[in-house]
Amino acid sequence: MMGDFNIRDSLWDLSFPFHSSISDDLFMIADSFDLALLVPTNPGPTRFSDTAGESDSVIDLMFLRCDSIELDCHTILTESRLSSDHAPLLIDIPIYDEVIHSTKLVITPGSD
């Protein structure tokens, strides 16, 4: 689960001084799906403001399965935001070759 949650909180943005009960609700929902907040390999803002006096912020978050060792980190691609005010988040998801054996059972027409 990932995206722009539009929630500023000191839990994931150390430059923001406040904690919100809405963040607690978000964590409760994520936990109900066995998801945990990931910490990026390069912590920093994910939304960049063009408005004078408004600071950059961390509002784009990524939650993944709690027990997933392969999916334990992501990267904020600050340089790839181009004209957007949000930086893309990147994670490598390994895909393994797997043979799935299946059988097909049919009832022959006209059979007992």
C-alpha cells in the first residue's frame, strides 16, 4: 500500500514537530492487513513546495508486508520528480521463476 496520504507526522517526518491521531488510524488499518511502514534508504522529503514559507514534507508513504525480508527498503527518487511536486518512490520486487503444476479434471459428455 503506497501513495500520497497527505498526512504530516513526526513519526515519518523528523522536521515536523507534531503527531496526529489520524496517523494512529492509518497504522491500525495497515496493521490489520499485516502491513508495516517502510523507512526509505535515503530519508527525506517526498513533496516539494513552490510556495514561499511552506516547507517540503514527507506525505508519500509505503507500507508492505511485515514479514517480507526482500521488500524491506525503498528509495525516494528526488531527481526524477521533473515538473511534479512529488518525488517517485522506488522498490525492487524480486520475481522468481516458479513452476506451478496443475491438473484439469473434466466430466466426459455422456458419461455416468
